[in-house]
Amino acid sequence: MGYDDEYREWVKHLERSNRALQRIIREYDRRVTKKRDRPLCGAMTRAGIPCQARAVWDTDKDKPRNGRCRMHGGLSTGPRTPEGKRRSLDALARAVQARRG
Ligand SMILES: [Zn+2]
């Protein structure tokens, strides 16, 4: 196979993967609420006005994770399992211990 053939194969491959990608994006767009239609965070800012950023979105469930934006706790809601809470408290205890020396 010459260089031209390999090149054409490569272009064909790229076109195929691009079409697959476009299909995935179209499906995502149909399935998930648009960013401008999502609720605002609303946390009180230091400026004294409610935060205007959009809440962090769970795209699998198409609903907000906990109603807050990425700056106001939307990314993490902390440990959920008893084991995770346990580990978190252990780490806190170690940190306090280390500070006391
Ligand atoms: Zn916010």
C-alpha cells in the first residue's frame, strides 16, 4: 500500500470517527438541559447579591447535583458512606493532632 492509499484510509477513518462524535454530541444535546435553562446557584456572595452562576449539573440524571455552582459547594457534597465519613473524621483528628504538635 502506497503513501496515498494510506493517507486516504486515514482520512476515511477520521471522517468516520468525526461522524460518530457528531452523533454523540447530537444525542447529548437532545438529552441534557441547556446551560441557560438550568437554575442559578443563588448562594449569597460577599458582594451581597445572590450568585448568578449555574448549578453543577448531573448530566446522567439531567438534574442539579445539589443546587449550588462549582464555587459554592456544587462539586462535592462531602463523604456519604459511613466509612467515608469515618476516614474524613480520622483525617481531621490527625490534622488537629499535628497542629498541636
Ligand atoms: Zn455560586
